[in-house]
Amino acid sequence: MIKIDRSRCIYCGACVGVCPKLALILKETFIEYDEKKCINCGTCAKACPLKAIEFRK
Amino acid sequence: MKADYDVIVVGAGPGGSFAAKAVAKGGASVLLIDRRKELGAPVRCGEGLGSHWLEELGLKVSPKAISAEISGSVLYSPNLKRAVKIQNPETKGYVIDRKVFDKDLAIDAGRSGAEVMVKTEVYDVVKKDGKPCGVKAYSMGEKLEATCRVLIAADGGESTVARMAGMNSTATLYDTDFAVEYEMVNVDCEDLIEIYFSKDAAPRGYVWVFPKGKDVANVGVGIGGLERGNAIDYLEKFIKNNKRFKDAQTVAIKGGLIPVGEPLKELVADGLMVVGTAAHQVDPIHGGGMALAMEAGGMAGEVAARCALEGKVDKQHLFEYEKIWRKKVEPKLMKRLRLRKVLEKLNDDDFNAIFENLNDDDLNKLIKGDYKPVVQKVLLKRPQLLKVLSALI
């Protein structure tokens, strides 16, 4: 389960590139998160250059 | 929009636009699609481009796309006691404005005959017998579907199109650097790219200052994906601890991922080609991807047009692109990857010691891939590095 802070996100797509399940999709100015596809690996939160993703196990 | 094309290119960055132009010039019909309403934005790049690429790629850069001209680079040791400067005709380059540059390339593709659609987001790849043969997209409130003989995925670091088509191009934390950059004003700079090596300031990556004018610069940091913290922590620290930035104002924030490991194991599949950062075609040392993307895009587009027109778009025929790329480009990248892997093993003391004895001539040799004389010189002063550095000879 992740939470994306849109006030920090610069929609660079780094999280999308590392998501192994395509649970994150870059829309033009935000990231769309599909909780059903997410496997809770936390990779996106680690990757985010802006620290905009909070990962909760 | 028609419903059928010889080739569809997804992603109108430098690689995609180059590919689309090459397809059009090859006489095939091509659709170039991009998610964004404004090409080049948001910028996620240091924006540096070596001037030798202009000739190699047959590229014309309009004066408007050039923010600053660069004469060379300066590399700093971790303790900042040594700076090695390298300035020669081959180190000349530009810091460009991606917003202008990318659009110019798309304009070029459009002029060559490509159909261009912006604000069009591909949400799925259409397949027939498991092979990609088109895309589904949202565009201006409509759902569209277009078919093609060859699909070129040039959608950058997210690389979702190749994955939707069935190719695993997911970036791993191990093989990827994550970067954030502030464009800042009130930063004095020369016409030099500044690179700072330090495990403390940028573990497994580096800090950079790319001048965009006399007092404007892209100041950024990239760190290895498995390192502690996030890139922004390191950038904030670098700026805070450096008096040079005391009056600096941030006028833009940019960021992204940089695949700095090996290129994808496969660049083509039946009906599919992958180019640029989407294919992890990135320089493993400096992380630059624009020029490599344009180069690969041109190669892929030419082959795609020919194959589509002949109706032979299986993997074996599209492989021509991969064959050319692996022969012409990959060996250089793999050699630089070897250097990267060695640099990753060095600590700051090693770097400081190496910098003590390093001059611009050595740096030139490293850039050219002539590692042996530099390694020998370093080993005389630091024999304990024999095991690590032997990978370079």
C-alpha cells in the first residue's frame, strides 16, 4: 500500500519505471496507482527522487 | 487520424522523433504519439549534449534550443582539494533547452511526413496471436485504436509500452540511478560542466552543475537505487552546505530515473522495437541518453520502414536494427560500464588518492577508453587497488 503526495510529486515517472507490476501509470501530471495490481514491494518509494511516496506495509 | 499505419512510434522524445523521421524518410506511413500536451516538458534531464553529436547525427540545433555553450568539464575529488579540468575540441558541447529541442525534433518529424499526436496516452498494446500490432489510446476525451506493422517503444524510463507488449524492460534499483535537479539562478558559473564525486554527497552517482548561462545552472544529484535515502535528501544537503548557493533561487525542479546498467537483453521482438532510455541505452558513466536515443531511433526507424514496406516484421527481420546497434554502439557502452563497475567499488579515500595524481591527459585517456596507462599510473601510488582495477586491463 502506498500513498503518493501530489504536492511533492513532479511526475517524473521514476516509480513507474521500477514498478514490476505496472501498478503505477504516469498520467500527464500525476501518477495513477492501481492498488489491486500492487504487490507491496516498496520499490517505488525507494526510487522516488522527490520522496513523494510513502510506503506502508 | 487514420486507423492503420506501417509504423507507430510511442514517445516523442529525441529517440522517438528521430525514429519517426527515419520511418517517414524511408517511405512508410508513421504515427508519432506522445502523452504530453507540451513536448519536452516536464524536463527530466541534465540537458547536456556533446557537440560532436551534431555531425554524427546530422543534427541541426536551433539557437533557441541552446541555453549555453560548454568548453569542457571539471571533475572534483571528494575532499574538493583537487579539480581536474578537461577542455579540448572534443569536450565542447551545449546545455540545451529540452522544451525547445524536443519540439524542434517533433517538428522535423512532422515536416518529413510523420503524423504527430500529442496529449494522446497509450493505455494498451493491441496484440494478434500474442504479437503487438497496434495501440489503444486516450486522446482528447476519446478512445482510439490504431494498428501497425511495427510498434516502436520510445517512451523513456517508464518503458511501459515495451512491457505492455510483453517485453520485460522494468528498471531495477540495482541498475538504476535516481536523480533530482534544480535549475537555479544566482549561481556563478563558467562554461564548464562540473562533476563532484563523493560517496557522501552522491553514493554510487555524482553531483553535477551544468551551466545554463552566466548565473543560471542545473544543479543535480543522482544516486544508486540501493543507497540510503532519496535523491532529494542529497541535493538539499549539497546546496545547504555550499556557500556558492546562498543567494540561489530555484526556478525549476526536474528529476527522473537513469538506467545505468546494461542495455536490454533484447531490443526487438515480433512487430516491436525498443529505443532510447526505454531500452536502457544510456551512457553508464555520465548517464546521458539523448544522443544515444537519437542514434538508436534513427537506426530503428530506417529498419522499421523497410521491414514494414516489405511486410516482413518478425523478430528475425527487425533484428537488423539490433544487430547494427550491438555492433556499432554497444561495445563502447559496455567498456564504459566496466569503468563504472570499478568506480562503484572505490571509496572516497581511493578517489582522493587517484585525483592527487590525475591530470587532464589521463582523463582524456579514460574518456577515450584507453584505461591501461591510467591504471598503471594509479597503481604505482595505490597498489592496494590492484584487484579492483585489474578489471580495466
